[in-house]
Amino acid sequence: RDARRAMLIATPAPSRASVFGSRDRLRRRSAPRGRSTGAAGRPPSRAAMASAARDALGTMDRDVVADGVLHVHTPLLFSRPMSDLLGRDVYIKLDPFQPSGSFKLRGIGYTCQKALKHGARSFTSSSGGNAGLATAYAGAALGVPTTVVVPSTTPEFIRDRLAALGARVVVHGAQWSEANEEAVRRNEKDGGKLVHPFDDPDTWTGHATLVHETVADLAKAPRTMTKDAVSPSDDERTTKIAAIVTCVGGGGLLAGILQGLRETGLSEHTRVVAAETLGADSMTTSLEAGKVVTLPGITSVAKSLGAAAPSSTVFTMAYELYDRDEKSRLVMPLRVTDHDAVNACLRFADDHRVLVEPACGAALAAVYGGQKKAETWLKGLKDGPVVVEVCGGAIVDRGVLEAYAKQFGIEE
């Protein structure tokens, strides 16, 4: 692994001028790039491409996104290393390639666009993490003044990235709850849109697009590439997903995935594996207790999963699919250690040349543990491939990941 330092590339925050044009020049970017061909080997028509782009938007209000969306249709790639580990096809949905660095732009971008259409004059976020970066990106793209209130624990390089995106950065309090109180106060004064990091139905609608994109892309994927893996029929292969593996914090991404599965007719077929790290496992703890539980504190290094309690609405959605016998559960919570999450980040970087943060590593660890550790959630899976939502995350660079590796005694 001596080549890791040379391989891991931390993406710098781009300048506002290099990323954004005026609002009038906002272009639709939901369709995948490239010259994919139709059944006859010809490039698809513009009408066909436009239709595919609309389908990938799910139930977004078409008036709100008439001029385009802020997120991009990210790649869905077959992962040979992960498929070999599980003995069945595994695809990775690469949301680190969103302009803000994570899946958050899907939902928060749409939330901001909708708020603007309904008269919001400013955006305020209380997240010093990926939600704050997504809000800052959306504000810059839409030409709307944006304030991000962060706790004092927010790393300096994240504050710099927020400022580089044009946001006003305010440091208040030592923890998120204190920063959020200040964000609420400022937003009431400004009369703008308070952008919650995860608990907003519009945000869930935006996140649901990742399922629509996945279903569309799997329809064009080759037959099973893994020896002895289950190979669905031509008809099934256009729609079926055995499982989506994701991380979960407050529950916004989980809610979006569940919504997307309902919208694509897969809610009673596809299992959602909701991975958390020990010390940031509020959803797993709540599901096991049968009620929303608030953790006394967040002790995991996966700070992006650090919601002390999940959204009560998302908990209710998840519990309905969890409260079944184990084999038929369609929401399967999973705890992993910080060591496993960090190790998964390093292995993913080796295998796929993409750098992600430990919160994302929680989902990756569900696969990198191999069949033995995945036995619980693999049991009872229906037909189709496994899809790992690689959520991304900008709260990491080479130095941070190397420090974690040293902390947990992981060989570099």
C-alpha cells in the first residue's frame, strides 16, 4: 500500500467563478454523459435522452426544475473487488462526484430551488458538514445569499471551502444544536429558507433520484458478471435490485431511498441495509428499541453520521419495514466499528481510486467484511444485484484519513 499517498487526491474547493455561471445559464445536468447507444447501435435521439432525464427526476416538481437541476446523474459502476467478496454482482453508485462532494446536493439542491420559487430571499444552514457545503453550492448556483452557521469544532478547511463557495460562515457554539439555534434565529430575522440537514420531505424527494438513476442504469447493464451469481432474466434485470447498502445518520438519505423504491415499485423487493458506526448508531438503537432513542453523545469518528436521534418521521418509515421476522426485513440496520469504516475507506481508495470519509465507510464496511460478516443481511435477499450508495463526503483529505489509519493501527 505504499502507493496510497500518491493515489489519494483531495479535491480542492473550486472557485465560484470556475463552477457557476449565471442563473439564466443553469443547464440540465441530470442525464448521464457519454454516447450510449440504443438497441440498434445508434446514439439515442435528443427526445429519448430528454425522456430519460425526466424519468430520473422522480417526483420532483417539474416547474421547479424547469431550468435544470443542481445535482448530476452520477456513474453506476460494476465493482469486481466487491462482487468477488460477496459472490454476487455489486454495483457502486458514485455520489462523491456530485459538485458539492456528496449525495446531499440531490435533496438540498432541490429544496433550495423550490424555496426560491416560493419567494425565499436567502438560505441558512446549520451544518458544518456536507449539508452546509450543498447549501453553499446551491446558493452560489442560484444567486441567493447564503449563511452557514457552524460549531467551533468544524475543521478550518471546511470553513474555507464554505467561504470559497460564497457563503457567509458564522461560528457559534461548541456543538450542532447550539449552531442550529443561532441559524434559526438568523433565518427568522432574514425571512429566508432554513435548510435542515436531513429532516425535510423536499430533501427526501431529491435524494430519491439516486434510485431512479440506478434503476435506469441497471436496465442498460450487462448480464451478471460474477461467476455463480444469480442472473436475473431480461425482464427482471430492468427493474430488480436485491439490496441497496447505505449509511444512515439522521435519516434523510434513508428516507430518500425508501421513497425512490416506492416510486419505482421496488419497496417490497429491495432490502435497504442501513449501516452506522458504533457511537453514532441512533437509528439502529431506535429500531431495536421500537421507539426513537436519543444517544447521550456521539463518540464515533464518523461525525457526518452524528445525529443524536433520527428523524421521527423517517424512523416510522423504517420501523414498518424492520418490524418483521429477520429473513423478510426490508430495512436491515447494521453496526460497524470505526476501525472497519476507516479500513473500508482505505480499501475502497485502493480498489476504485476514490477518497471518501468514514461516514461513507460505514456502508462500504458492510461489503468489505465479506460474506461471513454480511451473512445476516444477505440472508433472504431476492433477485438482482447489490447496489452500494457511495455517499461521498467532503470532510476528509489525505491527512485526515492517514491520521485515522494511524489511530486504528491500520497498515498503510
